[in-house]
Amino acid sequence: MTAVLTRTSDQWRRLDWRTIAITTATLVGFTGVSGFSLASVVSWIFGWSLASVLAWLVPGVVLIVAAGFVGDWLRWTRTRYRLSADRLEMHTGVFVRKQRSLPRDRIRSVDISAGIMLRLCGMAKVEIGTGEHVDKDKTSLELDAVSRAEADRLRRELLGQGPAGESDDQVLAELDRRWVWYAPLSVEAFVLGSGAFGGLLSVAELFGFEADVLTWTYNFLDSMPLAVAILIVVVVGGVVGAVGALLLFVTTWWDYRLDRESAGTLRVRRGLMTTHSVSLTEERLRGVQVVETLGHRLLGAAKVDAVATGLAEEEHGEESDHKTLLPNAPAELAHQVAASVVNAATSPTDPSILCGHVTAARNRRLTWATMIALVPATVLAVLGLLLTDVLLHIAWSWALVALGIGLPAAVDAYRNLGHAISGRYLVSRHGGLWRKTVALQRDGVIGWTISQSVFQRRKGLVTLTATTSAGRKRYSVYDVEEHKGLAFADTCVPGLIAQFLDPQPPS
């Protein structure tokens, strides 16, 4: 469905003038706090009066704020955009003028975000892209900022939707506040807990107390048994990481809601401090993926990601969450949402439909786990006999720990292997620490890669990799029995790998 353009849709428009006020207010707050902090430090180090230091700094702060105001005013006056019947155009630049445009038929994403200041003023930032993973300046436009009404108008017209109105939207999922308790077992909790001590040292270094903190920590832990010291470090890191993960979940997923809009668009809204609205047209959807980390599996939780073309890339080493349709929630709900997203009567990611793999796949994993444990232990043992008894103790300790962890992990990884055909979808599951179940549209598969290592050949196994234009581009079925795997691939996409199949004798 194509939205009808209004008479003023193709006229040149400016960004909201209030963006100048927001930029100036933000600059005043930042320079004010930074200037006062700097004045306090200088006054403390040199013994000068705070008033005299501020007298020198205030003119500089005023000059910076004035320059920022003029610069943003010039940016506002030099930036304009228009939406015509076939293109979205934007002209910007003060010293170097830039004229950029995107064909409307290539626009794939219109994402809306708003920080606290923008929300208070009823404004939002709009990011419009084609979904191509090349030069971002050539494939996306950013309007920072426009009114919320204008942002919603652009989103609906560019995605081919009708007038605003949520009465026709189908709610697929909404936030349940009990989901927040899944956060402490997330990967983010481990990262935050691990980085807590480094952050403390950075603050101590800033004030010149780094050596004192290290000395006190060492003396404190050295005064108790090793096991107790390790337990304290783990508990403190775990508590800090859990609290950080809880806060991260709340700020990222507060007020979450997943809707299917009338024009066939999936829309995710979320965020506490900064709100986000991510839209995904269903014609770009090629499947879904249910992801379960080990910690979340213990709690019976999982999240749902979209497998789609043209999703935004992650930036600055931080997850953009553009592909996440459902945060960690009860696994049963995750499979229900996966079914709703792909309009299937039954969930294609349901574990009960998966076919297990042959025991040779299990034996292969057990062999690798044993080698990882025993090969380094053997090397250390030989060196220990030649050099020092300390290496002998390290050798048996490594073998004991590696076998104790590796063998159960290998069995678990084998049990997680599975594949199936569910209607229009081919389904594959694998992984231990991160168990992933992907349901991929069979007509979206553009090729198969069949790989077989020397060790797989001896056991009669192959790995099938489906190639597609969406998501990670490649989705694999690991260690499946050779003849069954080839038959599975041929059933998924008939004729694509027929030349690899043994000819059937005439009946």
C-alpha cells in the first residue's frame, strides 16, 4: 500500500528550531559543570581562591557557548529536506555544502529515537536508511531533530503506511516487569562485573590513589585463605555485574512493545532514558532466531531476533538491538512470538519438531573435549618431568578441570543439535553457551555450502550451510549424517544440490 502524499509533502522543510535551544542548553550544562570542576581542582592544587579561578574561566565558558549557539544556528539555517514522490532529499553543510538523496523505493528502515531533552520538547531524531552495508553517508540520512508528529509522518509515508492511528495495530508482545530478573544471568552482567575493578582503578588513578587502592586490595585478600579470597572477588564482581545488568535492562527495554501495524510492518518501541522506535517491513523478513544463553536456559528464558535484510549495523562496539524483537522472556512466550512474527500456526522454532543427530556427532565433540584437556596436560607433564614439579601440578589440575567442564559441555552441545522442516521454513539448532534456533524461509536460500573435514569424513558427517541475503548471511546445520543431510538440503530447496545426490535406481 502506498501512502498518498499531501500537497505540502514535496516542499522543502527545516529541522525543528528548538534543536538550537536544546544544543545550547546542553552546552551550557556541560561547560558549566566541567568548568566548575576544573576550577575546583586548580584552586585545590595551586591554593588559589575559587572566585579568582572562576573569573578567568567564565569568559571562556561564555565564548564556547556563544560559538556553539552560532554554529548550531548556522547548521539549522543550512539544513533542509523534502519528501517527493520518488526521493527523499537533504541539503546541509555550512562551509561545505552537501546534497544527498535516497530513492524512496530503496528505503528499508526509518528508526526514531529521542533522549530526555528531545522527549521533553516533543521532538525526535529520525534515521532513514536503505539497509545497504556500504558507505553510511551514501545509504542513510539523519534528521536531528524534528517534531514527534513530523517523525511519525515521515515513518508512515516512507514505509507506505496510512494515517496515524494505533487502533488497527496488533500487539504481539508487551513488557512484563518480571523479565528484569533474567538480566543478572546475561552476558552483560559478566562484562560489567569484570570491568568494575578496572573502572575503580581508573577513578583512583585520576585522583592519584591507584597505588594505595592496589596495595589495600592485595593486603586485604592476602590476609585470608585463597578459597575465601576467590569467593569474595567472585561475589563482589557478581553483585556489581548483576546490578549493572538490571539497570541496563531497565534503561534499554522499559516500556517495550512489539506491534504489527496495518501495512505489514513490525514495530519495536522501547527505552527509559532514550526512547527508540525501530520499524521492520515484513517483506524484508526472512525468518526468526531464538537465542538462549546458558544462564537464561537455566531460568527457562530466551530472546527473539529477526533474520531480515537491511538491518542497521552495530556501532561503537555496542549492540544496537535493531534485530531484537523480544528481550529475554519466558522461553514458551519466545516461541509464541516467533510464530506470530512469521504468521505461522505453530512455532517453527518449537524444540519438539527437531530431529536429533547421530551419535557420531556426540563422539566427535567428546573427542575434541578430551584432546583439549589431555594434550596441554601431557605437554605440561613432560616439561614438569624435565624442569620443575610445579608444572606437574598444573598439568593434573588442568586435566581435571578441563575434563570436568569439557565432557558435560560436549554432551550438552550434542543434545542441542537439531534440524527440521516446518512448513515454509528450514530449522536448525546448535550451541552450548549460546544455543540458537533459527527458522529460515526456504525460498530465501540462494545456495548451499557442503563442508566435510577429514575427521567428519571418517565418521560420515557433513556440515550444511544455507546462504541467504538476510541476517548473518550463512546458517549451518552441523554434523549431520551425510546422506540424510544431503536429502534434507534437497527437500528444503528442491533441485539446488541435485547433482550431489546419488541417482536413485528405477523402480
